[in-house]
Amino acid sequence: MRAYWTQEQTEDLKHMMSKGLAAGEIAEQMAVSKNAVVGKMHRLRIKNGHAPQTRKNNITRTYKGPIIGTRPCNLCSKKFNMHGRFDRFCDPCKRGGLYG
């Protein structure tokens, strides 16, 4: 069992992935287990030879759905439009105005 990956082995892994080899084939050539290769690919954020895009922390919902009614906010007591039956806070309070 290998406890660490050297820089050279990591570069070899990336090169083999770019050539389109499967994790099992790479594992055979590098004399490691398939799970070791898959784990290293996961830690490098490589999937099928490319790095997947990461999501931004500031994801905003653009479509909230139809307005189903109005109600007072549980924090600031201002009336706001409800888009779902579990909406309990107005948008400024959701963004951290009072409890964030």
C-alpha cells in the first residue's frame, strides 16, 4: 500500500487520464489499486480527464415560483410575498439582515 503520491506519479496519472485510459488500466500500469487511482483523481478534482467546475458560494435563485400569498416575516414582521408554503422570512432577513 502506498502512503503518498510523488509529484512524478501524479503527473503520470494526469497524463494517462488525458490519453483516455480507464482507472483500472492506469492502476495496472502504476502497480496500485484501482481505488487508489480513483481516490487520487477525486482529491485532484479530476473526472474523466478534466477538472469539473466548482459551484460558487453565492448561488442565487433566479426563479422563485408563483406568489401564493403574503404573510408577515417571522423576524422583522414586514409583509412579504410567499413563493412556497414553508417561506417564513422575507428576502432581507434570509440574506442575513437580522440573523446572519
